[in-house]
Amino acid sequence: MARLARLSLALLLALLPACAQHRPAEPERWYQAATGKPYDDVLAELELAITEHNFRITGHNHIGSVIRQRDGIRFPDYDTFQFCNLTLARQMLEISPAAVAHMPCNIAVRTENGQTVITTRLLPTDGPDAKLNAFFQNVNAKLKKIVDFAAEK
């Protein structure tokens, strides 16, 4: 029985490289700003900035407050916004249908060291498709403006 287990393990280890991704994992790209503004003010500013840039909010998750309520514990504020612009989404899908995995856009808000921190994940701009890279650069510029607006004093 032990011999069979060792043989199975050896076979599994031999096959794993064939299942692995052949390209290195994409590095995470984050854009972040911190502000001394009150948390609720930042949330309101984000909602305004998102809609001002012609995005529609498709979701707002109140993660921190839900954990506090569910578990009856002190827990910091964490919120996420998901949002999309159908015109931009259509343009992106016409360039690359696989890029749908990047939608909707997300922005997260949290408190840390007395600051309100706003973070978004930027879209990759170093892929093999120059047209998609340029499109993502445009969307990234909008995401940065949204974050910066919410962080402004």
C-alpha cells in the first residue's frame, strides 16, 4: 500500500508541470490614495466621482459593517464598489472578448492608521495587443481620477 502511495505521488509530481501555467503570473497593479477625510465622506465622494465619469455602480458591499453585525464584534470599515460603463465595456469586448474578466471595475475603501485608504486595481497595459493596452491605459486614467477625487481635501 505504501509503495502504491509513493508511486501515485511520484506520478502526480511528474504531471503537475504540464498543468501549470506557462506564463509567469501577472504582477498586481494597484493605485492607492489616503486621506484624512471621514470615511463616510469618502464613500459619498466615490459615488459622485464614479457617476461623473459615466460609470454605473453595479454593487456596493459593506464588508466591515456586515462582519460587525454578524459576529457582534468591533471590526474596521471596509467597503467595495463595483461599477461599469456599457460603452467602454462594448469597446473592450470588440477588441478582446476575453477581457470581460476585467469587468466590472472595483474600488475598495478601508481605514488604516487613522486614514481612509482608497485602492483600485489597474488594468494590465503590457499585453500583446497594442489596441487593448491603449484602451486599458484610458480606463486606468479614469480609475486614478476617481480615486484622486475621493481623496482630495
